[in-house]
Amino acid sequence: MEKERTGGIVDPQVDEDTSIGLPFKVIIYNDDIHTFDEVINQLIKAIGCSFDKAKKFAFTIHVKGQAIVYFGDLTACLKITSVLEEIGLHTQILSE
């Protein structure tokens, strides 16, 4: 349904969801700056995982140079990368 404004201009009424429904992932890359403890603590803060899970992520990042630490919608990924980048961790968001 369209709503008419004054002056003959018509505004379309859109009832459909226009958000991007793609799954996204957060990747953290290894660096020579942060300690294991710093990465672990920031992961716990950002994604709410257990100490053991964060420790496994940190080890994977160290050995493989990167790790996917989260899958989800873009808004959640942006919030998570924001927290991770508070201490200068290098992150990236990619779509699946």
C-alpha cells in the first residue's frame, strides 16, 4: 500500500524484511603483540565462552595463524569484533 504525501509524492510502504540474512563469521589473526592470557580474556569477554574454549581458540590462532571464533548475524559479529579490537586484536568479518 502506498501513502500519498502533499504535493503528489507517493511513499511506498514496505512490509518485507530487507535485512541481509547471510551467515557471517568472525576470524581472529595471530600477532606477536598479545599474550595468550590477553587473547583468552578478550575472547571470554567478547563471545562469552568458557576459559577452556577460549584457550583452545588461542592455541589454534597461535599454531594456524587464525581461527574462526564466531558464526552469526552481522550485527552480532560487529559487536564481537568491536570488543576484540578494544585491545588491538586483528579481526575480520566474512560472509559464508
